[in-house]
Amino acid sequence: MKLPLGRQPSRDEQETIAAEGIDNWNTYLRRFPKAKDRDRDRALVEWSGEGSIIRNIYGEEYIDCLGGYGIFSLGHRHPEVVAAVKEQLDRMPLHSQYLVNPITAEAGRRLAEVTPGSLRRTFFCNSGTEAVEGALKLARLYTRRRGFISTENSFHGKSMGSLSVTGRQVFREPFQPLLQDVTFVPYGDAAAIGRVIGRDTAAVILEPVQGEGGVIVPSDGFWPEVREICSKHDVLLIADEVQTGLGRTGALFGVNHWGVVPDILCLAKALSGGVVPCGSFTTTDEIFASFHGNPMWHSSTFGNNPLAATAAAKAIEITVRERLPERAARLGEGLLRRLRSLQAEHPWAILDVRGKGLLIGLEMRDEALGAALAEKLYARRVLVAYALNRPRVIRIEPPLNIPEDLLDRLVEALHEALPALRD
Ligand SMILES: Cc1ncc(COP(=O)(O)O)c(C=O)c1O
């Protein structure tokens, strides 16, 4: 396929790119056994993104209310992130791994400035699952214990370690045996953690709000109680902020809502600035010192790369400067209110509306209704998707800087789509 560079594709080129794109996707990448009609739809071929808008190859615009499952907190191609990354690309995209890279060091400092409490030592990696893997290993190193406590319906990633603490059987089952020392308790139940925590527990791992579990917001007492239990037993508390981090829930970090300082905090998704994948886990000097025994116990070739670090440092700077967490809180409250009135109009379709900031879940009465609603919104050029662990929940996770009129259009599209679900 020959791609037009620096200009819009002609009509013929659009057709060729769309046809080849669909064909290559289905031949080389698709994991579902059989292509559905939808998989042959050429309009599905995406071409560009800008702010809260995605354009397909034909130039048709979609409002991105999915935000790449949490990647696009700053929208697509934030100009400042793109400019900084381009500059770094022209100078030194990847690092020697021998010399000191000041850009990555700067990103570490920026993270330390904003992470809660005395969390200030960071390990950079490339994805959420790697951030969780590293956090689990560090917890074992520091405590010299083996066990983990996680929650039912949690999602922490799909590599072997993070999958071991992911609370969804259907993802785990084919890959057993995973880590053996993991106990799952219901999310939001601090007393249950208190009952199973023991002398061999290294860490408790939790999402501030369960994202893939269907946007489950815990009671205000939950995190502070878990913090207390962990401290009492000298067990580390790992906050998996891969989805909630950097403003998504209306605070820079989800744990900030409850004034809790975890021992390790994991990030990814939005840390990329929507431009270059980046993950991290951050901890205290004392816990990080566990790596001193052998700094090569944990390492990553691409982990500290300056291109990703540039994106991360810019993402943090912009999020703080533009007060995006506050904006997410305000817009989220308004949107929740409007969605609740939609629920009151269509109680036969919507079972619950919940969320925090701009991490919002619309729980439909069943999975088929959820899938049909996502399709109807797609037909109206609005992108949403279901939560991985609870597919009847439609998640709404737009960029934190989304123009308000685009949220109005989301609500309008829902107004039109919901009655059509009865047809
Ligand atoms: C809370 C949480 N942790 C970890 C992950 C895994 O991140 P990644 O897909 O980048 O490996 C996800 C992904 O959705 C997530 O939501």
C-alpha cells in the first residue's frame, strides 16, 4: 500500500487504502474466528485524529467518547505534546542505555512533584501491564513475602503476573497455573481484606475506581480503611491508576479523592499524552531501595526512552496547568446528571448510571442492549465501548478537554438512540 504523505488521499486512494486495510486486518491481525459484516465495513478504517474527533479514511468525523480506553485524556495529537515529541524525535528518540538522559530524568522529577506523599522514585516502562508487573515484583522484593490480595472483577493487565491479580476467570482460565498466592475479595469490602490479609501477604492491589469491572466507585471509607489495614500489617498498598491516573476521575490521581497515599502507584494510558506509549510505577525511596541489591533484577530496554518520557513530561505539565482534573470533575457531574435523567426516561433500557469525573458507566439491562446502544451511537458518529469485565456497561471516557458542545452531541445521540433500541 502506498500512503499519500502530507496530503489528503484522493477518492481512488481512499478506496484502495480502505480495501487493503480491511483485508490486511482480517488476514493478519483479527483474532475473532470469523469476520462479521462489520469487519468488512470500509468506513471502519480510521485515518486521523484531532482533539476529540477521529476521522475515518473518507473524512467522516466521529466524536471520541471512548478516548482509546483512557489514552486520550488530552485528546488526539495535542499540539504541545506533538511538537515536543517531534523535537525529541529529531534529536534522540531512543537512549543509549549507557549515558544519562536528561529528558527521562526530567519526566521522573515531574512525576515526583505530582504523585502523593513521598512517592518519588519511578521506573518507566511501556504499558499498564508492565507497570503492574514491576509493582508486584517490587512488593515481593521489599517485603520478602509472596502473597497478593486483589479484587473480584478487577483488571490489571494480561501478562502473566498482572493476569494473576486480574479478577476475571474467563481471561485467567486458559493460562493456569498463574501466580499461586493470590486471594480475591469483593471490591469495596475493606473488612474482607482484613480477614484474608496475613503474614505472607506482600501487597494489596486495587484500582481507585474499577474501570473494566464496569465503572465501580467504592464508598468513601474504602480506600482509607484499606490503607489502615495494610499499614497495620506492614503490607504494601498498590494503586493501579493505569486508567484513573492523570485527572480522569476528577482528581489528578484517584487516590487523591480520599487523601490516601499508596506505597506504589502505577500509571500508563494517559501518561502517553496520547502520543507515545508510556507506563510507570512510582514508590518511596525506602521501597525503591530494594532494587539496590541488584539493579538488573528489573529492567526494560525501551523503558526509559526519551521519546515516551517527553510525552509523559508534557502530559503531566498540560494536565496540571490546564486544570484538567477540575474540568473533568465539573463536566462529569453535569454529564452524570443528564444521563440520570435519560435513565429516568428509559428505565427499561438503563439499569444504572455511575461514575467519577469523566469515567462514566451506563449499565444497560443486558449485554445485547449494551451492544445495540454502542452500534446505534456509532451510526450517529459517536464512539463508546463496553467495559471488558462487564459488557453490559457502556463506558464513556472522553478527552478531559473535550469541548462541551461535543458532550451535548453525545447526549443528543443518546436521546435518539435509546428509543430506537425498542425497534
Ligand atoms: C486498571 C488497569 N490496569 C492495567 C491495565 C493494562 O494496561 P495495558 O493494556 O496498557 O497493558 C488496564 C488496561 O485497561 C487497566 O485498566
